[in-house]
Amino acid sequence: MVHKPEWFRDGEVFVSYAPTVGINKDGEDLFIVDAESGIRSTVIDNRVQEDVVALFAGEVTSTSRWINVEKNSGRPLGVPVYFDDRSIDAFYEFMDDEDMGSFTARSLGSLIDDGILVARQGHGSPSADLRTGSVPYIKVSDLRAGQVNINPTNRVNDAVAQKHWRGKSSGLSPYDLLTPIRTSKNIGDFSVLMPGQEQLVLTKEILVLHAAEQAYFDNFYLLWAMSLKAVRRQWDRIVFMQTNREDVGLRYREVMIPFPPDFDTAYRTSGAVREYYEGMQKLRSQYMEYLERDGRHHIFMSTVEYIEDENDYQLDL
């Protein structure tokens, strides 16, 4: 006869997704820090313990819930944060706003399955000894603050690039949206591939999204939607750890975004995003025209204007 405690429920599991358990990353005590003074107190920061106390009292907290095992048999029960639905609840609260009345809630997965949204992973990850040439190789660390930052010291040759492209072209398009989906704290933060940057090799740990031809919204609207706080926060529950590396797998398909009723609404809603990136591209084009015309500067901004200088040399110092 197995003893069942008073809090036990048949067919259900109590899950705590509290952010702290009283131990820091070094295995030492984690203390609460006063937000105003920045001074560490003598009180242990153990939110999991608070959830356990609530469990014994027959209650739940904002960081705990009961899960039906049968209904969730296909879900990763071993990852508590996956059951933290607060970000999803916040998204639907956002959708209840008056100005969102004509929009509907759609998951990325449903849009992909309906051919409205195209998703693909990066090309591959060439080994370090192959990284010589003129084709930029983009790692997750190169996606920052909405930009794809090309590192001129991290390139591969045409043969390596075409091997990873599986053809003569990268398959990328101007204004594609890129985000890390593994090994990065910036998972869910999207950067924009600017015109002239298309011919590069993306590490396989990057996700690329763009609106399909039949969609009645463009990539600027998609970026507007993906950068909403109510959307961005959803990524926190689908990022798991594989050994010591963050990973989102295919769970990005579960992220919910507002779906516009028509193209005009989508175009009008995303006007500020479009104006910023198209305006920035105009300035980039003017600047690169100057660089090409002047010829005395070494600045590597895209994959179009780069031509290896036959007169490159090293100074003997």
C-alpha cells in the first residue's frame, strides 16, 4: 500500500515554474537583492519553496499549476517552464484591446501549414578551418539590435558556400527576418536582412521567416508582430536547455501573433517599421555608392560591394 499525501491528486502532476530555487549558478546561496539599493539581503531567494508551501496548503501560486497527465501526454512534462501560460494569457489580453478588434490570433505553425508564412533554418556550420574566402558566414552572435552584422574576418569561399546552399544561391531575400533558435540569449529577437546582404551562409542555428507571396502582409508587418511584447514574451516558455545550450526546436510554431484582416490594415499598422528600414536602406545605398566611388575606405557592410582587392598587402613592421 503506497501512502498518498493529502495534496496528492490521481492523474495530475503539480508543476512549479518558479524562477529561483535558492541556489545561484555557482551552487552557493542565492540572496534577494533590494531593487532600490542594490544591496544583497540575508534572505534566501527560493520561489520554488513558496510554491511547495502553497501545495501543502491546498493552494496554487502565480508560478505553479496542476497538469492533467492524460491530456498532456504528448507534451514535455519534465520541463516546468513549458506550462507557464502567463505569456499566452497576456497575449490574449492584448488581443482584447479595442484597436485589435479586426485582428485574429494565429500561431506561426498554422500560418506555415497554410502556406502564408515561409520558415527555414540556416544553411549549416562550416568548420573553422574552412572559413577563408569572400562569402560572409553569419553566426547567432552576429544578429544584434535588429541588424545582421557581417564580420569581415569570418568568411568562407564560394565552393564551401555553395555546398551549404545546395546550389548557386543562398535562397535568401531582402528583408528576411532572422533570429537565433539555439545557443543564444537572444532567441526570439529578430534581425532584418538588408538588400545586398543576401549572398551569405547562415549557421544552422538561425531561423529565417518571410511572408509568402499569397500572404496579404509583408515582412515589415511580420516584424511588427514578432517584436510586440505580447509576442516576444511567449518565447520564454518554449526555450529549453540541451546540456548547457538554449534550444527552441520546432516549438517556435506555437508562438501566437495577431493576424490582420486585409493588406491595407497590415500595411498601415506596420508603417513605422517599413519607414525605418526602407529609410535606412536608402542611406546605406548612398553611403556604399560613396565608398565605391571614393575607393580609399575599407568598410564591409554587405555582400554586394565586396571585391577582393588584388593589391592587398601586409606591411613588414
